[in-house]
Amino acid sequence: MKKPVDIDEYIAGFPTETQKLLQQVRETIKKAAPQAEEVISYSMPAMKLHGLLVWFAGYANHIGFYPKASGIEKFKKEIAGYKHAKGSVQFPIDKPLPLALITDMVKFRVLENLNKTAKKVKA
């Protein structure tokens, strides 16, 4: 699979049902971080605001969401029912996406990046 040039091209490469889920994740992230810029990073859709915020990706059986290790740690209770690792969580494609949780994770990452930027400015 060649590297997608943008998120539209990335999403278009999936079956219709997965495309709908990826689009839901994309819209949820955009609402939570309207000033974030869409980019492709590690061949995955990502959002950038004062550094990379989150990534997301489609797979055969799940949607991968990557809010960095800090995002996983902060929401470990909320994601306990999902398969997850140090920097990722898997949302099964046969269940409704936890859009409110994704919103909270994105907002957390926005604050984290803004605080990191503020600290650099003060230094």
C-alpha cells in the first residue's frame, strides 16, 4: 500500500463501513481540537497542534487510536474494557465508537501540548 497523501486518501482505502468509522473519529477530533492541522504521520492520519496530538488508523477488526502514552495513562479506567497498550487503544469496529471518550482524550492532549509549549516559552 502506498503512503497516502492526505487523510481523505487514507480513509478511501478502506471498506465503506470502516470509512464511516474513520470519518466519525476524524470529525470528533476536529470538534475537540478545531485549530488542529491534519497530517499524515507514520503513514497514519494524525492531528497536529503545538506538536502531534493523536493518530488514528483503520484495521480489519478495529479502529486504532493513539493519544500517546500520557493519554492512555490518564484514561486507563475509561479504556479498561478495550484492548490497549502503552500508547494505543483499539475500538472494535462492530461496536459503537466511544466518541465522548475520544473527545476527552483529544482535549487532554491539546492541554498537554499547550502546557508544554507554555513551559518552553517561559524558559
